[in-house]
Amino acid sequence: MSNPCQQGALFCRPLYSQDDYECVCKPGFTGRYCEADINECSSNPCSNGGTCTDQINGYVCTCPVWTKGVGCETVRVLDIHVRSEGCEDSGRADPCGQAYIRVDGTDHSPHSRGYNVVVVDGETGAVISAGGFDTHDDSSAGNRLRDYLNGLQGHKIVLVAVQDEASKHMSPAIDAIRRLGATDPVQPDERGSFSLAGYAGVNKPQWITQRRANRGQGPNLKSESISAPVTRATYHLIDANETS
């Protein structure tokens, strides 16, 4: 007789005593004739939004950029440190303080007097832009800061740190800072410190946090593990007395 088993079979085994046969299937196939490819994606092996592609005796997960692993099981963790120094804070950098905004160990702060802003893509964890706004000396800087922040939309983590002195011309940007999830009081006093881990999207995550301190006092240490809508991150708002 002709071989009834299909290409998913290793071989056809005669069953003489039963006047029958048995198709012995290759791994990944099933059915009387080994005609069916087993769908290994049926168990949903790809986690964290990964897309499963069935293959013969296996599967491949196409993972979002913020995950890795065979089953997209490992979520990328961002390590973010934000440090704001006013000009009279104890332990400040010379001559009049620095703003540090580190993402995964790299400082992306422009180190500008006034407001320093770093924007992180909430899906990839990549730093996509940074800006410095001298709201102490430049009378237009508050308007430019406002326009910069209001231009940020969607899934973006927005990190803010004041350096030296920032209070004089920042008032036009107050509502734009609030839009990122900051709460009053937002405006620092003269030579005060201010740090913010905010979010540009509409639905605000629980991890949004800020620190504000008056002249010479420096921000308090804030450390917590948080989950953004897509990425998980650990944010530290660093005390001005802590080493940078």
C-alpha cells in the first residue's frame, strides 16, 4: 500500500496484527496522519505584550523594546537619579550648585542655571531630548520652558532639576509643570531647590514625585520603586548633601 502519512511523519509503522498502520510523527506534529502542526502559541508563552509566531516544534516571541528574554519575561529597569542644588545648599558643587539628571548611570543634564529638563521615552527608556532654561537671568526663559514642556505629549517621562537659582522668571511655566503631575507649591523660592519626575501623558502613573526645598536647605532624599505604564523604573530624588 502507499504511504498514507503526511510530511509531518517520521515513518509509517505497519500494525500487521490489526491490519492497520500507525504514523509516527515528527516533533511538533500531531494527528492520525501527522497532518497537523501543533500550535505552540496556543499556551500564550509571550508575556508583557509580546507577539507569538508559531514555528515547527517551537515558537518565537517578538518582544516590545522594553523587554527581553525568550518569552519577553524580563522588563527593562531604568535607574534614574535626579539631584537639584540651590546656590546656598550645603554640599553643593562649586561655584553655585549643579543639577544632575542621570539615566542608567549617564548624566544628561545640560547643567544650566535655572531649569534643566531631560525627556525619556516611556517605552524604550531612551533619552530623547534635554533642555536648559535660565529662568534667573533670561526674561524669556519662562515662556520657552512653558512651550517646551507643553510640546511634550504621550508616553514620556519628564525629569526636572533646578540648578543655582530659578525663581525669578519661571512663573509662565507653572501650569506646564503642573501638567506633568506636579502639585503646589511648584515655584521654588530664591535659590531654592526643586526636583520632579513627571509624566507627559494624560493618565498619570502613581510614581510621579517631586521635592522642593527653601534656600539653603536642599531637597530631601526620595527613593522608591515604581512602575510606569510600560517601563518599570527606580527613581531617586537625591538630597543636595548626598554625593553626586
